[in-house]
Amino acid sequence: MRRSGLDDVKYLLSETSADRLGAGTAEVAFVGRSNVGKSSLINAVCRKDLARVSGTPGRTRAINVFAAAPGRWLVDLPGYGYAQGAQAERAGWGAMIEGYLTRRPALRRIFVLVDAKVGPTRLDLDMLAWLQSQGLPWRVVATKSDQVKRAASAARRGEAARLMGILPENLAWVSAAENVGVKELRVEVEALLQSGSD
């Protein structure tokens, strides 16, 4: 059986400045509102406990890099919209996220995570508008889809997609808890990380 490009993902480093990360070959980033389930999703996609999962929003306070191979990275960015902590530190997270997203030529795609039950918030819509204004490659992933009743799932997905100006089929509908949509996302991440020159 062919080993996946994500079978050997390992934690590489944490940094507060994109300028100190060094050059990569191919990178994918995960960004979203605090407590949207970024760490749980990264762990599910990689099939191992890599990112620290916490019940406290805002635990990711640095750019956390996980390497699938040399120069091929999954990047967990700090959550936005966290309401606690020092004001100066929260302001720094915004600059940290923007600095990473605008200074990484190897960045293949930004997975913007939104809560399937809550739907896209104003912060999520602002993030998407900013990514579009920068011409950056993005895809929306709705997490925690298991918290949406099955009978309401299609309608909720359609409404969330409409609010974000995308087609429902282009909104990844996933649940790390129940492994829904994770396999498909894993295949997508693998293909992105395998792109680019060696």
C-alpha cells in the first residue's frame, strides 16, 4: 500500500515572525476564528496528535509549522477574534497572520475554517474579503459538521455558502470528531504539498 505524503508529518517549529521561518517548497495554512477546531482538524487530516487541542480559545499564539517532508509544511496560524489576553498581544496575532500570508511565495492554499453550526461570522467574512483583495488562494472548510442535525445539513451548508459567495459544493463540510470529509481534505492537502519544485 502506498504511503501517504502525510504519514510522517512531524512538528517542526513555532515562530512569531514569518520572516524567520526560512524558505519552503510548498505550504498550506489553516486559519480561522478561535475555537473553530483548527488543531482537531489538522490532527484528523494527519491521523496523529500533532497540534495541541484545548478547550480554551486562543491557545495557538504563534505560527506552528508541521513538516510532511523537507520544505513541505502544514501551518497552523493563531485564531482570530479571541476576546481575552493582553490587547497588545491580540494585535500582534493579527500582524503575525497577515505577515505570514503575504510573505510566503510557497503558499499553495489557505484553508479558512468556519463553524458549520454557527456559520460564517463577520470576522470570517472580513478574512475572506481580505484574502480576495490580496489575490491569495483560499478554500473554506466548515468544521464541526456533526453538530448540525442531518436533516438541516444541506440547508445550512447552502446558506453558509451563499453568505460567503461560493457554491455549496465548494464548501468542504467536515467533522474531525466523526471523520466526515476528512479523507477528501487529506487528499487535497497531499496534492498541494506535492506541488512545486524539489
